[in-house]
Amino acid sequence: MGLRLPELRSRGRRFLLGLTLGFLASAAMATVTSLGYFSGYQGKALDLYFWAQGRTRAPEIVLVAIDDAAFQRLNERQPLPREYLAGVIRGLRKSGARLIGLDVDLRRPTNPADDRALLAVLRGAPGDPAGPVVVARTLTVASDSAGDIRYRPMPLYDPLLETASGFAEVPKDDDGFFRRIPLVVPLGDGRVLPSLSLRLLARLGGLDPVDFARTLAGPEPVGLSLPEWDEARGALRQASPLRFFRDDDWKINFIGPAGSFLTVGSDAVYQLGVSGQEVARENPLRHRIVLVGATFGESRDAFPTQRGIMYGVEIHANILHTLLTRSQIQPVAWGASLLLQFILCLVISALFARVRPNRALVIALGVSGLAALGLIRWTAAHGTYWIDFLTPILAIRLAAGLHDRMERRRVRQSFHQYIGREVADRIYSDDPTLAGQRRTVSILFTDLRDFTTLSEAMAADQVARQLNEYFPMMVEAVQRHRGIINDFIGDAVMAVYGAPLDNPEHALDAVRTALAMQAGLVALNAGWQARGLNTLKMGIGIHTGPVFAGNVGSSNRMKYTVVGDAVNVAARVEGLNKELHTTLLITDDTYAAVKEHVEVKDCGELQVKGRHQAVKVYEVLALAEAATGPQRRRRWGRDGGASWAAFSFWPRRAPSPRRPETPSPS
């Protein structure tokens, strides 16, 4: 006897299933991630790269910070006084800076004399080694008639500054962090605007502004011959090609947290610019690329990055260093990513063929996580390629989920025809393993009386029609009271209560099921009698006891069942109905669990086949709340003696066991 589960798949079939699901999941996740749906999670995964990388040096770039002390000395005026900015630029030129970038808002005009003085300093004198200062511009976003996004740079206070400018905005990811390298933005009509960092790099390479703009607006990929920093020698080397597409998704290779670049206060540089004192030949600004920017609190120019909160000028310094050293972080080649996906598909397939999906998922995620950490450490130390390990891990989770869902659906389809929806929902929400365990359950057996004799006198199709009306009523009664059909044996039914899920009222549910079956058969008999068909009689036996409940069988054929002496007792008790001319019998173990809820008649202790000890049985008459007067009188006949024994201290007027009234000591 038992609830049979579908035949288990062979390892070969499970391997092919895992391989198929692995490929499908990998393809699905690759497609979804390429559309940017997991960009926020990928960004968090990229943060691990910098955790493994540590801190590097960038001696070629120096920051000049307009800090809180300088801002307070300027009486917190905004925009920053042009005279002060001019003094800072003069100090940088006197110090021998190789290249100067100014990340300060220069949109609004101020005092005309100060504006002209700053313009002259920014453009520089002929032959000045630093050349014109590269200034930052602000962008606004707009859409053209076709709905495409276009950017419009805000005008500077003097158009002459725009020929040596680059946009300062850095795109942020969905999680609000700044990780990407902006190179150019489209302005429409084939024109593009370079970023502040790319403009600085072009100026460092001595590119003509007109040729530079024409190259950026030309066909893709864009090819520029730009300077490269030799970290081993600590000096610039000969210009080398830098090729990129306008929509390349390069990542900033931060050298470290905030404060990693050498930083000089702007007040000290300003004093050099406005004083007549000589500057030492060896100073931290000589032959350096210098970026000037605001770091005072009121500037509101601080942004979140993988390395913590950074000021805008620091982010631009990191971008410039990344481009100078050609260390931009970019995904591995498509072929390498595909190979990694294929290897993981094989791993998934092998795991699913040998272990359960949940265990396979844990193993696969553990192996993938360790491999990912190893690859991150290796790439951080030996290269600038970023391996997207998040997509394969998500693919593993998806494949395992699909495999588990298919297995659950397969088992659910088998279970659903035997158990009610409530029980099925609880099974799959609690996620049981159906492994074998010892439980106390209630077992119900039903059997049709003299059905073999009746079926011999009836046509086979008529027998089948009556059974097809009878069994659905049986199954519905079992399911309605949280039981499962464990087996059909001819016209007999075996139902179990209290497995595979816990049910503290399993005995009462079994009794309620039996009474519902009796009522259902009465209704069926009335219909059959009206149609001129034979009526049926049934017997029901219920026993409560310990059993082994779980999967039993071989690897190729498995069934969920209950095994133990309690099963045999329930079957034997059902057979006593014919001898006692009763319909519903329960054992003393079941009665102990339901005695407060049912009206019964004590049938005494009887010997059953296969047991040395007698079994005490009761005939169930009705539920206590539904019992009629005669049924209560029969109950009194059953336990009157026991009730009187409770009052044995009162010596007189013993009540008649047939009286329905409760005995009174008066």
C-alpha cells in the first residue's frame, strides 16, 4: 500500500535536463543583464574588485583644493571671486605645472574687470608650458524632435573659454553611485563634446582643438593618439592609440579612497600667485597635471563612489589617471564569458544528476562564489578586466529554481489527486523532504459490504459507473478533513491523517471523515434506489498509533506510505463491522483522542487476527454536538457504570444504566 510517486528520472535524463536548464538560464540572464536590469547589483559586485585591489599611487596628478578655510576667508562668496581664481592659476603657472584643469562654475559673469583678468590668465601667455587652462562646463539634458536624448552645454561667461572646455558631469548608476567613465556626449548635428578628462588628455598630447573635435565627430570607433603614463618609470611615455566607441561602458579604476591624491590648499597657491616671491624649482606642482576644484561644504560637490564619498575634482582625477594609465575596467571578451557560462552549465548538470536541487544550489553557489573571489583577486592584481560573475550566479539560481519547480510540479501532480488543496499548499509552503520519520497518525479503512457478490450479479459497466460515483465522494470527504488517500485496494480505501504534515486533530478529522462518508453513501443510495439500482453498504475502521511515514522503494520506483502495526490494526478493526453489525468502529487509542467530541457505544474488547492482545473498540454514533436523544441514551448505556463509580462514596440509590438523566447524589 502507498501513495506512489512518479518514476524517478535516470541520472542521464537529469543530466540532460540540468544542461538544458543551465543553457536556458544562462541565455536568459545574459539577455536580461545586457538590457541593464541588474546594473545596480553588478555595480555592487564590481565594488568587490576594489576591495581586492587595495590602494595604488598616482604621482602625476595633484589636486588644489578650495577648502573650507579658503571659502571662509573669501567671506563665503559664490560664485567664487574671479580675482581669487586668477591668483591661484598664476601660482600654478609660476610653480611649473605641466597642465591645469579648473573644475569650477564659470557660467555667470561677475565684475567685468575681474572676468577679463581671469580670462587672460586662463588663456595664458604665448609660450607658457601649461598652455590654456581646460575649464569645466555644465550640461543640460534635452530631447530632439525624434525623441532622442541630446545634451546642451551651458554657456560660459566668455565664449573664448569654450574652445578649451569639457563637460564635468559623471553619469551615476541606478544605485546612485558614480562608477562610469564619460568620454563624449552628443550635441546633435554630428557634434560631440568631450569630457573634462578627455579634453585634458588631448591637451596633454598636444592635439589641435579643431582636429580633435573632427576626430570625435567622425566614424566609430574613435581612434586618438594620446599620452600614456608609464608607472614603472614614473614618467609620460610616447603617445599610444586609445580606441573607443562613444557608448563604451568603461569603469573608473579608483586608485584608493578619498584623499589618495596629493592635495595642496588653494590659499598657499594663491599667495604664490599674488606675491613676488620666487618658487623653489623642486616643488610638488612642478611638471604635474593639476586639477583645481571646490572641496568646501557649501559647494555640494561630493558624490558616492565605490571608495566612499568623493569630491567632484577627485573623481575627475581618478578618471584622468585611468585614461592615462589605460587601466579602465571593462568586461572580459564575449568568448571568455561564454566559456565561463558553459563550464557552469556542466557543473549544474552534474550536480542535478547526483544530488537534490536545493543541495545542488548550495554547492553550485559556494563553488561559484569561491571561484569569483579568486578571479577578482587575480584580475585586480594582473589586469583591468572585470569578470561579471553575478550573471552566472544568477543563472545558477534560476536554473536551480526551474529544476526545483519542475520537480515540485511533478510531485504535486501526483499528490493532488490524493490530497486536498489545503494540505497540498501546506506541503509546498513548508517544503517537506518527505523523508522517512516516525509519526503518530490516524488510519481510516473503508470497505463495501458484500460488494463481490453484488458485482457478480451486475453488469461490469454498471459496477464501474457506481464506483465512479462512490469514489469521488470518498476522496472529497478525505480531502475536506485534511487527510490523504494512501491507497485504493479494489473497492477499499485507505486514508491517513497526520502525515506528511503535523495535525494535532488527526483522530477527530478521521472520525469526521467517516461520518461524512456515511452521510454521503446515504445520499448516493437514495439516488441509486430511485434509479432502480442496487444500494451499497460500507464498513469503516479507524485506529490511532505510531507508524513509519515516508518514501519507501527503490531508486527507480518510490512511494509515500505509512508502515507499522497500526495499519494492520485499522484494517482488522474495519473487518469487525460485519461481525458486530456496525458501520463505524474506532479503537480505544482513537477514542482517547476524541472522547470529548463523539457519542459512542462501548463494544468491549475483541480479538483481531494477527494480534495476541485484544483490541477495545467503540461504535461511533455521532458527533457530540449532533447527537440525538436515542444516541445519548445509548452512550449512557455504555458509560453509566463508570459514571456511577465516580460517585461510589454515596451508598444509596444507584441510578439505572438505562436512564438518560445524569446521576445525582441526592
